[in-house]
Amino acid sequence: MHRQIQTTVNKTAVGSTTHNQTNTNRVQKERVMIIRSLVGKQIINTMIIAFVALAIVVSAASSARAENIVWVTDTRDGVVQADWRTILTNAGYTVTGFIGALNPTDPGELATLNAADLVIYDNSHGSTEGNGATWNALTAPLLSMSNYIIDNWAWTANNVNGSYLRPKVYVTSDPMWTGVTVPLTNNLFTSNRGVSGALKSGGIRIAGDDADGRAVIARWAAGALVASGGARMHFCGHASGGNNAMNLTALGQTVWLNAIDSLINPATAPLLLVTEPVDNDVNLSTSIDLSASFDRLMQAGTGSISLYKSDATPVESFVVETSGQLTFNLATVTIDPTNNLEVGTEYYVLIDATAIESAADGSPFVGISDPTAWSFTTDGTPPDGAPLWPADANALPNTDLEITFDENVVAGSGNITIHLTSDDSVVDTIAVSTAAISGSEVILTLNEALAYGTAYYVNAPSGAFRDPSGNDWVGISDSTTWNFSTVDEDATLIMWVIAAHDGSVPSDWNTFLATAGYVAVGFRGGITPTVAERDTLNSADVIIFDGSNGSSQSGTASVWNGLTAPLISMGAYSTDNWGWMTGSGAAGGSTGTPTVDDAGDAAWSGVTVPLTEPLFTSVRLATPIQTGKGGTTVASVGTDVAIARWPAESFAAGGGERIFFAGASGSSSYNLTSLGRTVFLNAIDSLLPQPPAGTVISIQ
């Protein structure tokens, strides 16, 4: 620009030589003025150019990050895995591999770590590599990618196996999600391992999994773990412990870099990360506490936190300097309302701009002034009492009454009444206050046994039970919702035990036994029955422990072996655990035609032996029987046992007779052929009391 103007001036000066002398002085004066003007402009333009050049230099300098990241591997040999280094250097960071001790105490090593803008402890570390006291005390912020080490450092309760490639985001306001759509629609990880949701020292789960409460990303405010320590974060490393391979997708790299930036360049003012309950949460208990968690340690400032109903009706105001209902603990402020909230009611929280401040420098949280920013609604739905037990037919006269609700309940008031269906008269009254309640399960014990072969129904008043929010169960006031009949006194009773111990009898088996004239009742009790439950089992004519019962459903051997009632086990694993068999677990699953080993056994009554056809459509056979117990192998397939029998007291004093009759593999499935049904019924009949010799059973 300056050169172009100067050229123009020179051309004008040359042209002026054609003017007469009279104009010479004027022209010379004008030239002097122009030159002075140009000189001034030249100085100004030169200054502008200099400032522009300086701005470019400053801009160039600012575009290259000055932050230094120190990377720590298990060998601490100064090496940084190439993929991780590339991600960081491409983002403009300087990355230095740490060279030093497992637990640095050398002032120089500590100075190197504390001088870093961020320390990253990678996933190559095992649970014993690094002492928490040393690493937690570093003043520099630290990001750990090792599940094992943060357990050792007491950041979490434990580490776990698992794969959480696209975790649920719990703290959407965390700066690591800047520019990222949440909920996530793409994976963050190619592999990873979760850590226990039980985070210690005020840790905040940023992302994880609902199903098992695991965290894959978590954050701790500076000073939360150790007063002098910097901010801390866990960001899950590779799924294989001790493997520091890069495990992030493109989206995961974005989030990881955002997380790193948030540790190196935290927000100036305190940042609210998460509230409990979260905004717009519903169906909450009326006795809940409220909490707000921040990105740094917080303390009371001046002002109030206020709770309102959605119609702006004030509920309670908490003066932060004096309220005993407020707790400031590390990065979390907890509000404990003086009274329970109302059921089915919407509330919101407001926080004065000066009420909560940073414990480090007093910088205030901006507060909440918008009623829609933190609102929630308490539970207004009453508990649903279903299923009900007993139901329909075949209840034992001494049965308990059981209600399973869809949520936890507590006792309300009133009485449960049992009525005769025939005339509506009350035969038993049970006070709600006597109920045994465990979570959502309610058990009511009869004051006296009911009659055999009789129909009953049960009524319960509204408010007999309520959920923790105070919503009353509606109760039962009719004769059809909960009704049942007791077994006939002369019925041959089969007590059926499935793995769930929930009182059910598989339908195919139930039909089969009913057709044969037996009454099957499902056992409802513990894997190891209580004394009262043993009495119920011993009241049966025969107990059948079906094939769904595996090793973990076998209970205590001495308890099952000590039952006085005869018992047929169809579970190969349970009989091994009870000491009936010699092997460890079940044997083969061949459905071939068994060999009859004891042709004189009552199971073969009316059956042609040797057998010419199979007994089973599917089966899990057992290992050979224990010697010295008086048992007999009744039928086998190769070396595996299909049927075996033991006399009373073979395994415990007072114990009844025992039979193993192979069931389906790990299930309650009906697994008998036509011939198998005959043999199975013969086995049951052989366990029933037999009339004395010479007794006339019937006369035709």
C-alpha cells in the first residue's frame, strides 16, 4: 500500500515541472505536505504490520498446547504406548514417559509428577503396583485407566470383569460430553472392564451400567481422596488386566480428550455435575434426601436452599450457615427435609447464588433460580399385591399366607381375615402387626390349622400394607380375588420341590400325578429348610426333588437326608452333594435302554425285564452309588446310574427311604416314556405305607 501511494506522488511531481514559476513555491509546499503525510502513514502502517505479525505469533503459540502429560506404565521406563501417544500429540499435548520408582519418594521424581499438568496411570498396572498413599497425595490431577489399581488405592470397593462398550451416561452435564450426543448412540470402547458402583470418598459415577451398578468413568474432586491431592478420574482401560492397548473408538477418543482437558483446565466457577434425584425423576420415596454433587469440594456460603411444591407453595427453606438439615461432605451437599414429602406430589429446588461456594477459593456456585432446573415427583402409585399364596386348590391346612408385592412394603394397620366360602364366616383373624415382612414379601402365619377339604377366601383392609412413600395397598374385599381349597384328609400327598422352591408344580408332572390319583403340592421354603418347613415336608407321603435342582440348590445334606418322609431325588447333582453317589456331579445323558441291575425291585412290578425299550426321553444320569450305605443300583446305562434305592436311615438317623430316579438334565421337564411312567409310579407306590400282610384291600 505504501509503495503504490509513493509511485503516484512521484508521477504528480514530474508533471508539475510544466507549470510556470509562479506556481513553483506552492507546488513545493504541497510536495512537502504530501511527503510528511506519507511519512506519517508509513509509520502507522509499519506499526500495524508489526502488531499483525505479533498477533500471528501469539496465535501460533496458543494453538500449540503448552500442557505436559506424564504417562506412567507398570515398568516406568519412560515408554508411552504408540497409539496413546499419537492421540495426545495430535491433540497438541506434550507427552513424557515417567522414569522412576513404583512408589516415588525421591524429591526429583515427585517434582516431575507434580509439575505435570496431568498424570495418566495406564492399564498396564496390576492391583499391587503402586501405593495409594503416594499416588493419591500427588498435587497434579491424575487419570487412572487401571481398574485394579484404583481398587488398591481405595477409590472403589472392587473391580469386576465385564464389557460396557456403550455405557449409560449418568452425568450429562460433565464437560467430557462437550459436542457429544447423549444418551450415547455409538460405542465409546472397543473393550473395557467396569469397576464397582460403590465409589469411595465422594466419587461420582459419570458413566456405567444399570444392570450391575458398575462404573466405567468416574470422577473425584481435588482433595476428596487426600486433602492435598489433585482432581482424580477413572476412565476404563483395556478389558484384559495389565494390557495398555488403545481401547477407544473415535467417539471414545473425543470423550477421553474432553475429560483430559477438563482435568487440566477446570471451569473457573464450581460446576454442578449431578443431583439426586435427577431432574424430572418420578415415583420417588417421600422420605428421600436430596443431594447436589459438584466438580470440586464445596462449603456453605451465605443464603438459602429452598424446597417448593410445583405450584410455588414453599415447603422448607434451609439457611446454609445454620441449618442442621444440610450436610456438606467433600463435593456433595445433602438436604434432609424435616418432614416426609407428600405422595404423588411434584417439587422443585432453588439455590441462592451465594449459598454454596468452593472450599478452595470461595468462588460461588451460580445457584439455581429456574423452577424447571431441578424438579421431581414423589411416588403416587400404591403397591400391587400379587401373586397371592396359596391360590386355588391343594393347600395344606397349616399353610402360611403369602403376598408378594411389586415393591417393598411396610405394615400398616388392621387385620387379615380368613372366611369359609360356604357361609362367609370368619375362621381366623391375623393382625397385620404380626406379619413377617422382608422387602416385598409378606408372610402371615395362621393362628390355627384350617380344616381338610374345605374352601376359603381371604380379605385384607385398605392400608394393611403400604409402600415406603406412604401409598396404601388397596386391599381385598371380595371372595374371589384370593381363594383356595385345602387338600382332602385321605389324599396321597406328593410334596414337589423345584429349584425355585416357590410352591409350584410343573404342569406336565402335576397332570401325570393327578391322573394317577396323587395330590401334588409345591414346596415353598428355603434351600435349606427351617424346622417349620421340615415339618411341612415330613407331612407329605412322598417328597420329590426334581431335576431342576443343581449343586447350588442342594442345600445342607444333613437336613435333606434327615427328613423322615420318603424322598425321590431326580437331580444327579443333589444326590452327589448329599453323599448318595461317589462321583463329583452328574454323569452321562444317554437315553438308551437301561440295564436292570436288581430285577426284584418293586419298581419293576408288572414290567417285563430285561427291558426292551428306553425309560427316558431325556435324562441326566448319576455316577455310581456310595458303597457301605446299603444302597442298590436298580438300573443303569453303562457305568452310569439311572435308578437306585436306599433303605431308611442310610444317610441319617430317622431319615426315610431314598430313591434316585434320573430326571431331565438340569430342568423340571417331563422326561418319561410310557414304560418310564409305569416304573416311576411303581417307585412312588413302593415308598407308601403298605397294608399288613393278609389285609383284605377290596372284595369284588
